[in-house]
Amino acid sequence: MTEQDFIPNTYAKEISSGKTSWKSPSNIALVKYWGKKEGQIPANPSISFTLDNCATTTNLNFSKLAKPIEDYSFDISLEGKVKEDFKPKIATFFKRIEKYLPFLKEYHFTIETSNSFPHSSGIASSASGMSALALCLMDIERQLNPLMSEGYFTQKASFLARLGSGSAARSIQGPIVQWGNHNDTEGSSDLIGIKYPYKVHEVFENYCDTILLVDKGQKQVSSTVGHDLMHNHPFANQRFDQAHENLTSLISIFASGDLNEFIKIVESEALTLHAMMMTSMPYFILMKPNTLEIINKIWAFREQSKTHVCFTLDAGANVHVLYPESEKSIIDQFIKNELVAYCENGQYICDQIGFGAKKA
């Protein structure tokens, strides 16, 4: 598979106007992607649980212009409010994908988007937002080319979403998606996310993720800047090797349902991600004191209760508490009794593994 596979020749139909709507979920990486090459290519492969409740719904109305224009014609709103500050990011996205969607300069687009979670809740919305927009645009291309196969539609949607936000490549499908070339994973690619192709034990079905909102403020260092700091990082190559090794280890762990080994990899990956931030130049810390309090509480409770609760982190202070559905009752009570106190305004989100994007 190459980028050329996603450049269309000609379209079979013409469309003057229309609308489409897609709902796409966020995801939480188990093996983290940190560091990227030119063209939104990941420096290492990653794997994630697709979430269910945390999602973005995007409505896209389009109408053909009298003639193609030099720039892009679009308006964007979030939760019903015009968002001029979103325009530069969307324009950059359109510029990256224009050769793959040559109709972009022929239409005016009205983009209306909303999140199922509060916009400033500290949940990364770039994965869900960019994948939802990519799916809407692919829906237009499918109308222009009705013979498009479902498989090609899904692959190209992931390919385009990646060019908006790397992790968005993993939000098209579910429940477990891998992105990035990995020698031990058949079909893996730097260009798209793929559904995990190997056996997964039933214990990972309906896996739960409670997201503790420790800090809802804007990060002092963006993920884009953080990724760039891996270029000259003294431990970059060791980190990339570690990600490959962990993905290989997960093949047998997913197949056997070995939760103890699963926990070791997931928590180590989370801490390694933040270790890379703390040892880059310039260095930075995105965890907060309450992040560490929650981690220590989880460790103590797991030891005392003999449950399989564990944590992971994104590039921020919030904590994702992961646990099998069979232990939901006892762990939910633990979260309410001991962890919610460390959340900003006591806020948290209950979610679980999901199955990918849907037409809204």
C-alpha cells in the first residue's frame, strides 16, 4: 500500500449539493505513539482501545461553487457556536489531503461539530473530531464514485484522518486498532490503522475505561510540540524499540487473557510516555500531583483487592482507569470512594470499549 493508492482518477458522478453526518469515537492508546516523521508517519507503531461514549458527531453540508477557488471555502461551528480559531487547523488539514480529495476546492462546506463530552474536559478531541470529518468527506467521495468498496472507504478514511491527527487513524474502527508498521503484525501500516488481526481473549470484551478528569485546563505543551521533541531525544531509539517489543508481547497476552502481563505493559507504556516528556530538551511535566495520588491509590487497591484495575495516561494529567467488566462493581465503588476526590470538580466519565465510527 502506498499514498498513490488513495489518489482518485476521475469521478463517475457529479453532485451539486448535499449533506452527511458521522459519529466517530475517541480512543485510548495502550502502546503509545510518541514522535513522528514527515507526513504524519509515526516513529513507532501503537495500539488502542476504541472508546464508545466519548465521541464527536460532525454534520457536513456542501454546495458546489460556480467555479473552483484558489483557497478553501468553509465555515465551522462547535456546539452551535462559530469557531474562527478552528479554521487554521482545518485549512491545514484540507491542504494535506487535497491531492487525495480533488473536489475540495469545488465546494463550500458548512461543518457543524459537537462532542459527547465537555469540550474543555481534558479529553483529546482531535482523534474523534478529525476522524469524523474525514468520514464525512469520504462519504462525499463515495457519492461521486458509487462503486467504491467498503474496504477502500474504511482504509482511505483512516488514511485521511491520520493527516489531520495521527491518533485519528485509530478511531475509524474498533474494538482494538493498531497503527504503524510492525514486523510481527500482518497487514500493519504507517499509513492507516487496522483492526487488530489476531486472537483476542473474551476477558477483553466490554473492557471498561473510567476517565478521571484531574485537570481540564489547556496543556502548557501541545502534543505536536511534544512529538517534535523526540527528534533529538537521547532515549528515542530505545523507546521506539520498546514499543515494537511490547506490541509483540501483546500478541500472546491478548490471546491468553493474561491480565497481569497486560497491566505491566499498559502501565509501563503510560509512564514511559511521560518519562520521554520529562527527559526531552526542553523538558516538561504534564502530570499533576493528583495524577500521582490516583496512581498510588490504584496500586494499593490492586494489591489489597487482587483485582485487575490499572491505569494509563494520554499526553496530559487525566487518568484512564482500565478494568475488565467482570470486576466493574467493586472497581466502580473504589473509584467513587477513593478516586473521585482527586478529580477537578469531582468530574469523571464512564466509558467502555467500542466498535468504531457510525453514520449518524
